[in-house]
Amino acid sequence: MNTIAVIDYGMGNLRSVCKALEHVAPRARVMLTSDSDALVRADRVVFPGQGAIGGCIAELDRLSLRAAILQVMDTKPFLGICLGLQALFDRSEEGGGTDGLGVLPGRVSLFPREQMREPGDNRALKVPHMGWNQVCQVAAHPLWRGIAQGARFYFVHSYYAEAANRGQVMAVTEYGIRFTSAAGRENIFAVQFHPEKSQQAGLRLLENFVSWDGSA
Amino acid sequence: MGLSKRIIPCLDVDNGRVVKGVRFVDIRDAGDPVEIARRYDEQGADEITFLDITASSDNRQTMVHVVEAMAEQVFIPLTVGGGIRQVEDVRRMLVAGADKVAINTAAVANPQLVQEASGHFGSQCIVVAIDAKQVTDGKAQRWEVFTHGGRRATGIDAVAWALKMTEYGAGEILLTSMDRDGTRDGFDLALVRAVCDAVSIPVIASGGVGNLDHLADGVLLGHADAVLAASIFHFGEYTVGDAKRRMAERGIEVRL
């Protein structure tokens, strides 16, 4: 049986992620867990997240999950969502500077609100970046299967990621500036938006993940 | 191309049932909030808002079940408001499956609640709901914050309050004009614009929508990031799709 572990570190709306996975994979076993062994035993792993990155990394360490997460990222299909994308990079400037897991080279910064303008207007853009924005796929990937180029997904975040390695950028999105809205390598794929809240396009991405063998 | 403006249908829920009458042509149970939310989702709603108007706290648990059921079937963002008094209430709704929680009266009574809740759960899930009424104050146009469903004046200036709540960690403002609510005369655009231009976070305009152009006006003239409406959608007069097409015709970027 296909077992999908959703990493539970006490932050964010995890129920929605589980329910969306159960919806697209009714025969899979979706398991919300903070147990290292369960992560290592699962067939695939989802790393969701919301809130502050400092709290996220601290909780992962408090629950001794870091080693297991790094281990499963070597082999299993792995999907990071929102903070689960940002935490993969080297460093975030959130909270005065926080080290990420360093799985992907790159950094996470606060949207420079004063330099971002409404199209055709001089008003500064709002932060958080909240709502439905277009995701421009810049690399072919099994997880984009059946999803239109430029499809809209639901975002809510104040910090944005910039992957340092161009080959690891899977999608970009424009909000005042252009940022990395999906990144990955080999068996790792991570998105800034919330597929579990992005209606048909989001459910399709999750469905693609559930049947993905982890090769790009 | 970029971020689209959002259209948010709002449902008043009393003890687990939608009130104020929602009438779709072919819906089985017009009182079931999840079924109605599903219909709006099919029409292309960008988010759904449930306002719990249940008076007794015994029945609040019912709202938790409604939110749980919604999370199993509708995969767009859900905001829940009404009766949120403490951090524990916020946690309960988030765990049940809400994406955002709206705080209104309790934020005025205890502004630290907003600070605490956004500190715990992140700004992205804390919406501060503001009910505002225009007050006569010499020549200057000014709006005052009201609480308890618009019954109690607070003496607080609505724009200053929106700024303070932003500082306290709110991720979004849900702004309702008490003067316009239920009138179908359109948003109080001066109020919407005053708040939208003052704060750095997204603002949802609410109160007074009677036709589709009112929604577009909220964005184009009021500078709203999102527009909320109830009755124009509930009675089957317009679908969310109609609203989006009208907004697109007026040059607004929407998710079609």
C-alpha cells in the first residue's frame, strides 16, 4: 500500500493537506506523524508548513526529526509546501536570520514592499502576497502533468525564495519581483503555494505527486 | 499578469445552518453550509467565509464540525469568524481545517489577542474584522469602529485601528461598512479607499453590494484586494462566474 507521511511539527493547518491527499488518493494511507521511524518507513513524504521559519526549524530539532527528514530526502518522493519549500534553502532572513536545512542552495528574503508597485499604478503592493497568482513552469516535470502553463495557485507568504541554482528552479511567479515558486532536484519537489487550497490545479499536482516515482 | 483580485462569498451560519436564506435552483438542502460552499467553489469562488452568528457557546462545537466537513470536500481557503475570544478559539478553528480566523469584538476588547494569535500561528491566518460607521465630525469624513455586531460604538477611528491591527500582526483586514450593509447601494468607497491606502496588508471590502459593478468599483475605486458579498450570490441572481466576467470586462485581473 502507498503510505504517505505528512510531517507533523505542530504548526499550520495540516488537516487540509491530509484531506486533500486522501481525496486524490483514496486507496493510500495518509498519516500525520512526528515519528522519525514512520517517516523512514513511508513510501513518500509531505513537508507542509505555515508560520515562522525559526519556530519550524526549532520544532523539527526538538522532535529530533532533522536526521530522518534529510534521510528520506535522499531517496523518497518528497513534497515541500510553503514553509516546507523555504526551509529547504540555506538561509532565510526571517527572524533576524535563520539557517534552513541547506538541501537546496539559495536564500529566502522579505518582499521589498516599497519597491513593488501595482501594475499601472504607483501604489505599493500588499504584503503578505495573498491570493491566486500564476505559476510559470520553467522546467518540465512529472508533477506539472495536466496542469496548464500559467495556471493560478493560492499563495500566502511574506518571504520569498530565490534558488541559486537555475537548474533547480521548477517555476517562477511575479509579484512585484520574480521569485522561485517551485524548486526541486531528483526526488525532491517543493512549492511556495498551497496545492491543498488551489482547487483543481492543486489537486492535480497532489495526484501527480502520489503517483510519482521520484525521478525527474 | 500577476495576483488576481479575489471574490469571496460569505455565509452566515447559526448553529450549523446557513441563515438569511440561500436559494439555489437545484440544491438539495439550502441550509447546509458545506453544500453551499461547494456550489460556490464550483462557480469559481476564490475563498469562502463563514460567519458564526450562534449566540450560545454550547453550539459553537457545531461550527467546528461544519469546518471539519468543509475541509474534507472543498479545497479553497476558508475563513471563519464570529465568537472568537481567545487563542484557544483560534487554535480550535485552525485544527478543524480553517485557513484563517477573523477576530472582531475581541480584538477591540483585548488587542493583545491579535498579537498573541499571530505570534502563535502566523499573521497569514489572522484576519481582523472591522465594522465601521461614518461619523459627523465637523467637515472631515471619519469612520468609527463598532463592535457587538454594530451595536456598540467604541470611539476608535477605523483607519487608525486598521493601522494598529497591522502593527499587532494581522495578516488581512475584513472591512464592513455598517452604513451600507444590507442596503445594496454599493460599498462605502471612501471608507474602503481610506483603509486600503493606509495599510500595507490586504483588505477585503464588505457591505452594500447590490450588483456586479459594485464589486468592480470596490477594486478600481476603493483599491480593495478582495471583495466580499452575500445576498447577490445567495439568491441565484448572479453567480460568482458572472461577477468574475464583469470584473474582467472592467479590466480587473481575476481567476477565470
